[in-house]
Amino acid sequence: MTILHLGVIDFPYANPPKEMQGNKPGSSPSGVVTTGDVATWLENKYHIMEVFFEANRQKIGDAMAESVTGALESLMMGKPNPGNPLLSAESAISTYFKQFLAMRQIEGFGIPGVPTQAALNGVNHRFKNPRGKWTGKGKDRKFQRNPRRPSFIDTGMYQASSKAWFD
């Protein structure tokens, strides 16, 4: 039986999300927060990968069929055995998931708390000033928020480290 796994490559966060800091449930016992910790926390709270799978079941099946067909055609043309006939499907599914987040598709499923308030407020920890910056001088000084961003793409590490694979 072939099993699709959706997950992340485990990398440590230099500045973990506030929800994950300290001795809260879901935080790492070592005190180092990783993309795996964040993915587990997000999945438990929002079911992001589960919703992605349910919304893209047909597309995922088509990618699997195309991948196996391509591997079989290559084999029949005398090329060496590719080893993993689902390799191109794994890559396609990973790309679909990243696009699912970037295109804000997750925000259309009625999940409580999605879009996230941080996304609506434009909080983006890839910027020097994650919430925005002050502009102008004197009485013309105003706080300008960062533009709205997709939910679950704050530092970009969760999205970038996402991966699909088959066993």
C-alpha cells in the first residue's frame, strides 16, 4: 500500500513564533523550536495539510498517475529504472501545497481563525519591522502597517520546508 505523507523538513527557528515560545504545549523540550514543532501546532489547531489534501484529492491522484505513467514510459524506452516512480508526484504535490498557502486558498474553507489576525495585520517577520514602520516627521508622523499577507507565511520557513513523500 502506498501512503502519502505531508510534512516538513525539520529546521530550527532563530526567532520562533510567540505561540511556541516557553514551556507551552507543543513547544520543544530542548527550548529550540523547529519547523516540525510549528507544523504540528498548526495542524492540531487549523488542520492545514488535512484541508489541503481533501481540497486537492483529484489533483494529487492525477499527479500520481502521471508520475507512474512517465516512469513506465521511460522504462519501456530503455532508460534506467528511476527507482521511485512517484518522485515527480512528490515534487508536484509539494509545489501544490506551497501554492495553496501562497494563493490564500486555505482562507476560503471557513476554518475558525483563518485568515489569521497576524496575516490581516500584515505581520511579517521577514522584514526588519515585522508590523510596519513609522513614516513622516513631527505631527505628520504616521504608522504604516505592512500590507496584508497570506496566512501561515510569516517567516516563510513553514511553507519553504513543506514536503510530500510516499512510503
